[in-house]
Amino acid sequence: MSEKHIVVHGAICECQQGFVPDMLDVTSHQYEYANDKNGSKKLIGTTLELGVPFKNKTFGQCKLQPAGSSYKPCQPAITGWDGFYKDVILKNGGNILVEDSKAICAIAGSPCVKITNHGQITEPNQQNISNADEDTQAQLNPMVNPNDLGSSKNSNEGITESAK
């Protein structure tokens, strides 16, 4: 699974037969989280996200369902997933979805829903700051002393209002 991101609640998905992206809505469990520092916001997407596991429940219009000069509204019906991480089974019995997993829609009959954004967001914490290389940080941002990051003390240095 090297260099692949785990898919989490809020991942952006697109159907090759639709016109509008939608967000993955993880509802198959309430157990395993990823990404956020408190481990309570981003549920891990699993192979049990079936049916209509999307926030808006549509990808717009479906190219496979023509209706005159337009198309019928998309009503996704996910029957399974391909390209998931097979070596781990979560508490709910599902496997972990990764960024190159694809959903199989009953309308298309093939893996046509791809994940365009895994949903993880960088959220630095104190451990990241402690592990940062001082020389690199000084080159990236010479105005900040990396040793002061994460501390809440006020040094009263810099521009101050003078007493009149």
C-alpha cells in the first residue's frame, strides 16, 4: 500500500458517466478514523459503502440513460468496489478503500466511479513541529523560530505600543 492514501469521509468521487462530482458519505461504521489528530472526524471508507454512499446521492445526469435531447438524472447504485486494500479487514468486515479504488455501479455494470480526492487534509500537530528539521524550517520560513512553534508563551517582542 506504499504511497497510496486511505480514503476517508468527504472524499471527492466522479462517475465517468455523470457530469458532477459528489462526496463519499461513510455510513458503514463508526469505529475507525484516519487523518485528523483527535481521531474523531474522518471515518475510513470501506468496501461496505454500497447503495448510494454519496452526500448528494447523484452525479448529475447519467450518460447511459438518454432521454430525448438530454439524459435522465443519475441514481447511483454501487454494488461493489475494485482496487481496495485487501490485507486489512476493519471491525465492520469491510476492506479499506484507497485513492485508486473504483466503485462498480449497477447501471454501468463496471467500475466507473473513481476517487479524485482521498479526503484527507493536512493537520499539523505538536509532534510534527517537534520532528521538523530546524535548518529546513529556517530556509522555508526565516521569519519564524521553529523552537517557538507550539508554545503559548508571549515574549512581548516585536512592535509594541509605546506609553505616552
